[in-house]
Amino acid sequence: MNVVIVGGGEIGALIAESLHRTHNVTVVDTEDERGPNFETMDVQFVRGNGADPSDLRAAGVETADAFIACTTNDDVNVLACLAAKGLADVETMAFVTRQRYVDAFATAGAFEAIGLAIDRVLWPQRTLARQIADIVRVPRALASAGFAGGRLKMLEYRLEPDDPFLGEPLLEAEIPSGVLVAGAIRGDRFTIPSGATVLQAGDKVVFMGSAEHMGALERRFAPRRRSLNVAVVGGGNVGFMVAEQLAADRANITIIEQDETRCEKLAQWLPHALVLRGDGTDLELLQQERIEDADVVVAVTDDDGKNLLASLLAKQLGIPKVITRVGRSRNRRLFERVGIDAPLTPRAAAVQEVLNWLRVDEVDHLASIEDRAEVMELSYPTDCREGKVRDIGAPSDSLIGAILRDKTVFVPHGDTIVRPGDHLFIVTTPDNTGAVERWLEERRSVPG
């Protein structure tokens, strides 16, 4: 596949890194100094303006299969995609930061009516806001994700000394029916557990199971309580969208925002929320407004330093859960090391959406687990014979966490029969995804 990427910043580099080994990738950027960032990759770097037809021709857009515009400028991204469409029959994706572009290029939107089209408009901040809201909704959970149309759920918890499942082999632990332990993080290491694995306090544990059974697991960790009290530091797009989603759940929302004009708009858009004009890193303000009564603090300004300080102050005030936006992916591990519960970056989720949109293989890369593991969905080949989970030879360091058959999701065990056409949800490490894909190809060559 020939892929042209406009924008050589962090997102463009992450996409190129994911594609360059198996596809022809060209990156277009106006800044020469970004060229060296791609010298270790099999990538062609072209200095040019992604919205200039001449520069796009120089980058080979006329023979491209996919075109991705991911600069920090919405207008450039939109113009680049429209220019690419005018030059070639190519699939286009534009990264944006504003709702109006999402609406304008939607089906039956304003631009479609005049013949202008972009195949996919991606708003990473909205993806992040949904991810944050999902985590807030589940008490104590550090991560939450749903697959298979919501029929399959994944949750991550950090185990405390009085939690269940500690100090005994998983084979003997009374884990709710329909739920399994899909992975564990101890220190910086992610492991795929076995029946002999013994969990310890401090471990972060990933559970996977059908949605109807995961409720029993949630109750083991935190019984249902009153409406959640949520404090949001930063009233920009992400903060607003998080508050809007949680307000629909009748959560008690407090938003702290410095800009007076933005505060007025937030108070108008969210009439049931308490909007405070102030600095979320002001300890006196936090104490005065009794932020320590919050169940969750969400720090989502556009400044990593402010988010980190606000989060550390929240931890000092004893807030049970702190969720933090991390603008730069390289800062994520730093946030983890200083004790932030859930540091999240919109970039990682955005890259996964790009890979799935491209359909570069027959595998859907559904979710990343703290950049240490990945959840993949693949279809078991229809032209090979069925077999038990224990016998079909799935690669080491991988786990079949769930199976979707027809419209039913279930958690398998070693004797479960995998049938042609089943959708397998596999948990594995990032460096092992290639082995999983090769295994899938090998199974296809096994006669039925």
C-alpha cells in the first residue's frame, strides 16, 4: 500500500513508524528539521506544503492508496485532503480539533451537498473524552473499553491489600463466571497470566469478559454508590465533552477554568454543572471549594505541566482516582512513575483508529493497554478445521481472551472449540503482534 502522510509531527511519526516496514510511506512537511526524525525508517521525506497540488504530486499522491493529513492546523488538513481528492482516486483522512468540521463532512453535511468529500474526519480529542468518561463511570477502574458492539468489556484495576484474588493461584481464585484475567502489570512488565499466576497488591490487572458478567466483577471491587462527584480541571474541548457525557449520567460536575469568556460559555452549555473561574493548580482554591470531596479528578488542560501539578495536588488531597491528559506521548511514563492513576494521550488511540481505517491487514487493533499490550480482533479462517484452544497453537505471550460467535460473546477455556468464522479477541504484547498475524496465516494453510 502507498500511503502519503501530511504532517511530520508526533502523530505523523507514530503513524509512519507503524506502517513503514510493510508499506510505502511518504511524509510531507514544511519543516526541514523534521526530516532526520524519519532517517531510521524506510520512509521518503518530502519538504513541502500538504495543501499545495505541486508538492502533493512530488510526494506521489497520484499513485497513493491512502492519504492522511495530521498537522496541527485543521484548515491545512482539510485543504490537503480536498486537494488529494482532486488529484487522485485516493482514500483520505483529516485530523481536526473542531466540531464544525466533523459536522460539515458528515453524511448529508454542508460540504457533501456541494460535492466536497473527505472519507474520514478524525477528532482525537473526542475519542479521548469518551475514553475518560468510560473510566470515570466505573469506580476504581484505571481503564475501560468495550468491544463487539458493547457485548465484550475490558477493565483494569490496581489491586489493594484487601482486594479479592490476592495470594492464591488464579486457578483457585473465585473469579466471576464469564470473566478472566487477561494480563497483569507488575512494575514496568506486562505478563500474560496462567492458572499458576499469583497476584499481589500493587499489581495492575486487566480483566476481560462478557458485559453481562463484568457487573459482578465491578461489584467485587466497588459497590454501587450515590452519584459520582467529578472535578474537571480545564474547560476546553476535552473538558467540556467529558462533563457533557457525565452530566447525562447525573454526576455532580465541577469545572475549573481560567478563561472568563470560556467560563461563561460553559455555564450556559452545562447549566447543572458548577463552573469556577480559577487555576486548577491553586491549592487554596481546591481546598476552599472542597475538591477533596470529589470521587474523581480529571485534569485535561492543554498544558502537560499544569495537568501534572493539578493531578499531584489531587492525589495529595486524597482523591481516590485521578485521570490526566498527557499531550506528549513520551511524558506518559513520567506521569505513571509519580503515581498518576490514569495518564491518557489522544495520540495512541488516534494511531490505532488510523490503522483500522486503513485495513492494512486482516486484524483489528482494538486497544492499547498502557502501551505494554494490545487487544486484537481477528477472524479464524473459514477454510481450516476447528480445534480446541489448547491445541490450535496460538503464539506464546498471547491469550485468546474472548470469542464472538454469531452474536454471542463468551470467555473460552482450554477445551473450548474454536470454529471457522469465530472472531477471536487476543491479548498480546506489541512486539508479538506480528507472530499473531503469522499464526493466523499459518492456520489458513491448514486444510479443513
